Amino acid sequence: MITSSERNRVRSLLLDELLNGSIHCGDRLSLPGLAKKMKCSVTPIREALTQLESSQVIEAIPNRGFFIPELDIREARNLYDLIATIEAFALEQSVFSARNVQQLERLQMAFEAADDPGARIRADMAFHDALTGNYDNPYAQQILKDLKIRVFFYEKSYMGDSASTIHSEQLHCEIIRAIAVNDLKKASELLRQNWHITLESIRKHFFNPQHGRKSGK
């Protein structure tokens, strides 16, 4: 049985492969190639991908292997709604210290200073991880980690437009201010808003027929 640490290693490797442009939507994942990079056998790679497939992060096609699914607006809605719900609940159930608030401020500064899509995505993920990191529920944490691998494909295009991230920067700052005064209900509402605004931007920019993408339903 694969451990959570092994699955996280596969997750990190997939993110690295995404960042450097080695894999894209529609690509078939090479188990031997991933195993070679992780310096392990194919078995834990296959088990990790099977678990990610159960979260619909990876698509398994019988007799063909594992693939990165194509982007779909209906999937995007489901992903963003679910992540927004889990993160908002996790935030409301957390306790934040002054040190936590300072950490969030540093992470937000790193997000604003990031000068390329990959760096912006990593900074944004680190910020959101810090928002929910105090929630002591390993199952919820693992679900979020898995889902965010898939979200990466949508975020990669979104983060490529620095103008599109202005709303995220503003909302991040408002979330930090709400947490600082222990108004976690407001912070969670702002967090939901953050995810939904991002989803709307993705829908307009990347699933609009005028931009050469399917509009979905």
C-alpha cells in the first residue's frame, strides 16, 4: 500500500513536470519515465496515479494507460466549488496566531513579487496552504492536495496574465486583515469569493468561443 508521503512525492514531481512544460493536457504519463525520475519502481507510481485517478486528477484508459484529461468548464466549476467549500470550512475551524498572520503577509508579498506564471502559482498555493494548514484533518488536507494538481492546469493559463491576478492580490490582503481581527467568518467568505472570481476569469478567458475554446455548459 502506497504511503501518503510517496503519493506526495508523485504529486510534487507532477507539478514540477507541469511547470517546466514536460507534460500537458492530453498527454500520456510514462510510468517508467516517472519511476526513473523518482528513483523507484513502477509499482508505487502506478498506485499513486490510481489513487489520483479516483480523485479524477488523472484519467485511466483501459489498455492504454494514464493520461492528463483535457480541460473542461464543467470540471472547472466542480473543482473550484469543492475546493472553495473545503478551504472555507477549514479556515473557519482553525485558530490563527500572530505568527500565522505574519507568515500569511510574507507569503502574500511573495505572491505579489512573483514575475512568472510558475512562480505565481507556487506562491498562491503556498498562501492557500497556510490558510488551511492549521485545520487538523489529514483527510481534508490530502483531498485538497490531490485536487490542486488538477487545478494547476487551469491556474497555469490564468496566472499567465498578471492583470488577472490583481483581484486575487486584493482579496488575499482582505483575508489577512479579517484573520488578524479574528473575523474568520468574513475571511472564509472572502476566500470563497477569491476562488469564484478566479473561476469566472478562467471561464471568460479560456472557455469563450471568441477565444477559440469551447464555452461548455
